Amino acid sequence: MDWVVFATAPDQMTAEMWQDLLSQAHIRCQLRAGDTYGFLGISAAPVRLVAPEDEAEIARDALETLINLSEIVVDLPDTPDRPCGFG
């Protein structure tokens, strides 16, 4: 099963709050370092939220419903006309 990024939180504390909200809604989600390095302890760097590929859209929609979208960087899936989520 592939896990894909569906949102990026501005910092670890925010990411953990978002993860908890999704967990309460019974939506699987894990955190990944938003940079090329991992983190130990509390990180002020961006943190990616990942979900199983077939559940990513559900997770993204739930997160949009639960919090203010202006705080989220939404990572859209790759498409032929928008490679690597850009465009």
C-alpha cells in the first residue's frame, strides 16, 4: 500500500493536532518530515501528512471541513497535465 502526501502543516504541533482530528474521525494518517531530514522532539519545520493512496482524498476533504483552509498547503495528486503536483 502506497502512502501519499495530502497536506503540509506549517509545524509539528499543528500537524499533530490535525492528525488527532483525523484520528477522531477514524481516518488513518501519519506524519512525515517536510524537509529532507527527520526530527526528534518538536520541530518548527513543515510536516507532511500522509494517508493510504486510496484514502488520501477522504483525508484531505475531512481536514478541509475540520479546519480553516487558509492554514493548509494542499498537495494535489500528480496528473499528466500537472506533473509532480505543480501547475
